[in-house]
Amino acid sequence: MGLALFAALFFRLWSLQIVTGDRYLAEANQNRTREIRVQAPRGDVLDRDGKVLVDNRNSMALQLDPIEIPESAAERKELYVRIGRVLGRSPAWVAQKVASTEKNDPPGSPVTLTRDADDDLVYYLQEHQDQFPEVHVNRIFVRQYPQGTAAAHLLGSVGEVTAEDLKKNPEKQLAAGDSLGRAGIEQTYDNQLRGRAGDTRLQVDSTGRIIGQFPSTMPKPGENVRLSIDSGIQQAGEASLNSIGLRGAFVALDVRNGEVLGLGSTPNFDPSIFTRPLSQDQVDALYDEDTGAPLFNRAIGGQYAVGSIFKPFTALAALDAGVISPSDVVNDAGTIRISGQDFDNAGKQAHGPVDLRRSLEVSSDVYYYKLGAAMNGTPQLQNTARDFGFGRAAGIDIPGESEGLVPTPKWLNDAHRKQPEYYDPWVIGQNIQFAIGQGYFQASPLQMAVAYAALGNGGDLLEPQLMFQTEDSAGRVIKEAEPRVMNRIPIDPAARQVIMEGLHDAAQAPGGTSYKVFGGFPVKIAGKTGTAERAGEADQAWYAALAPYPDPKIAVVVTVEQGGFGADTAAPVASQILQTYFHKQAGQVSGGTGAVE
């Protein structure tokens, strides 16, 4: 009996391992599991009112599975010929795609042969999958921009992860084929926008035909990021700057909380070009200085002399140092001699007796030359400039900020020792030029807007923020931005009042430098023109505004390279932005010409 039972068990094992085992092995070789990483749609980018600035569209991508690429050169060539034939491409083109992916992307990355494949091609490949088991048709999400070029410098771009990305960002749980924010808002808020990929596991036979599906993991869409910008203000600033046809930038801030209401730079570019691989010619065009380097964000990265829009901060420094009182009068004869050198007003125009308020109204350079000279040898002007955020990045939540420069005797003397052929040692004239926003002093339009916002709110230096809030895909708020105060500047209210009066008169009193633009403006404003000299070029125009006067809610700064007088090109752009903000049209302009500036 025992012998019979043992014989039966032996026969069953032999049957399983020898007879049916070959069949199971054959079936296993015939059937494979394919795991497909399912991309999560990135979240949308919206303006403060919910208008879509960036969302996604579906695209069908043809991708070559790297596992299916044979090692044999002959077999590879046959594969490239076969794929190239159906795509209408040469085998060399296919080989280049594979080589590029193997070189630049993480190991195992699918080779994207083409995006936006047309329906006929997709249907053909699906119907002939047995002839092309190496090629898969996958749905991917591609960024699209319903507002065209609007806010292009803010939005940024995305790109497929590289091997270097995987190494640098292990915490992000990235995988081959994922997208990653490369610039702008897409980069800063990548963790929120990216979402979490899912997985689909398919059972396929040896021809690639799907014969079953295993439980899958659904992707989690990314969060939406709502920005603080107002599309109306953004459009008004961009359209007005573009109409001038010169390089420039604008920034509009809420002085109460640092929210960025608008920020733009010209020339602009079409952000949708980054949804496909760029040609070298396209890359060159984006950085070409001859065409204005369109990719460069002048609003945050530009470093410029700013001219007379810096004068309110020189005035605050001098008042704080006790160099002058608001009622002290300086006789402005159009020229002043200091240490044997003449310093002139624009066009040597004489303004006669000027106190602090009048010095801002007519933009007397002579008045500020005296202040700069009086503060030379002390750190007062430099310290006040730093208090208002000059000389360091303002901290806006997109990359690319410049720090600007607050010149000091030590800095310039050190530079002179290192490169005596390029620099002059510090003399009193350096502080005199600094006092009117010239010389070695440099700032970005964003830094000027942040400083004016602090003046407008009484002394809170606010970090500029673009993110207003994040939301889930159903629109529920996840996180709201809160104002961040970088510095509380102890501004004497009486001094601030006189400066605000001077700025108001500069904009809306008949003798003011921008009266011809704002004389008939339907809202009371405080504003300051600036005209900065640039070596070898026409002057750069500036305008800074706070409105409504005397308790402002918005600060606007505009600059136009080679724009001439601030009142000629920069102030009209600011006017368009303020008209949009207040939902008003400018009234009949009074017709005054004001002083030159």
C-alpha cells in the first residue's frame, strides 16, 4: 500500500515538473506584465480672480520602451528602420532620439518619439500593435497658456526629469518620464503643482497585446496655485510697455501686504515654446542681446541706476541724520560747486528757493547734491538704503532676482585696489551721485517698488509675494499666503507727511514734473519721475507712484530703457496701470508741462 502511494506521488511530481512545467514556462514567457507610470496632471496656475493662466491639455505621445531595444546592432538597425517608416522619419532620426534619451535622461526612461501624434497614426499603431510591440501610445499632459504671452516671465516652464534631477531631489520621489518645474512659479511651487503619479499594471502577451489588467494606483492631481496678480493690471502694464517698443519693466504691489498685483518685462516671449524641445536657434533667440534677451526678467533681475525716484530715501536719511529739516531752504541756481566740481540740474534749470516739499515737486538735483555731500563720511545714506531693502534680494517667490548695489567707500576702494584700471577711489562725488540715484548705486524695479511700498505704509518693508493661495483640484483652499515683514523702519510721521506732499505735488501740482501726465488724473496720487544716465545710451526713464494719496494701497514702479525723461515714457505706463486698478479713465489732462525730468 505504501509503495503504491509513493508511486502515485512520484508520478504527480514528475507530471507537474516535467510534463506540465514546460507548458507553464511557455505560457509565462508568452505573457508579461507591463507597468505604466501614469502621469498626474499638474495643478493649474490662476490669477487672483481665478482666471486660468496655465492649465493642461491632453497629448498622445509615442514612446519607445527602452527594455525592448535590442543590444544587437543589426537588430537595432532593423527596429529603427521599421519605426522610422511608420513615423515618416529616417532611421538616423530614430537613433538620435534614442541616443539623446540614453545620454540625458535617467536610466530606463522611455524614448519619446513624438508628442501630439495625430489620430490616424495612433489608430494605426494600436491596430498593428503586434508589429510594433516596442512602441507604446501614452497619454501625457502638456502645459497650455490660455492668456498667450501674459505673465510669461512669472509662470516659468516644466521639463522631463534628468538623471541629475533624480540625484539632487531624492525627496521628491521622481521617476523617469516625470515633469519638473524649471523656472518661475512652476519651479518654486513644483511640490504643490506636480501631484503624485499612479501606476497601471497590464498583462500583455509576447506581441505586446493587452490580455489583462491588474489592480492599479490612481494618480493624484497637483494642487492649483492662485497668484496675487490681477490679469487686468498685468495686461495693462504689458500692453502699455509693448506699445512703446523699448525694453523695460513694471511692478505693481499692494503696499499693505506685499502682494504682487502685476509684474512684467519687455521684450516678452511665448511660454508655449517650452512645451516642445527647443531648437538651438530658438535658444539663441531667447538670450540674444541684440533682440533684448527676451527670457531675461528685467523687473527682478535688472540692475539699474534709478535716478530721481531715489530722492525720497535720501531725504529720509538726511532728516534722520539731522542734516536738514523739512523747512530748510536751499537756493537752487541750477548748478552747485562742491570740492571744486560743478554739479548740474537737468538742463541746468534753476528752481530758486526750494524746501523739502518743493525739492520733490520740481526734482531739484542741487538740493540732493547738498544732502549727499553733507552725509559723505558717514554711513547714513548707505544705512538708510539698506533699511529699505536695497543691496539684497527682495525675496519674491520666483528665481532670478538681482541684489543690486549700495556703494560704500570700502567697497569702491577695495575694487580700486583690485582693478585700478577700471575704478576710481571713493571721493565726495560718489556720495553726491548716490544721493540722486546715480553713480554706482543699482537697484531693480522690484526693489524700488518694495521700498516705495514701505514709504506708503509707514515703514513696513514687506516681502513681495506672488502666491496668493493653494487649492486642491476641487478649489478648496489648502494654504493662504500671509504678509511677511522683513524690516520695520522707524519713519518719522511728520517727515513722511512732507515727503508724501512733495510727491503729490510732483504728480498733480501745476509745477510738478509729471503734471502733464497726472494733472487731470481722477484719483489723487503721489508720484516721482526719474531719468537715469546710461553710458553710451539714451537716458533711462523711471516713474514711481503711490495711490491713492495720502493713504496709498498700491505702489507702481515702471522703467523704460532709453526712454528719455521719466514723464515721457514711464509715467504714461504707470497711468495705464493705475487707471485699471481704480477702474477709471484719466480725466481731461490740465495741459501743464512741469519741469524737465
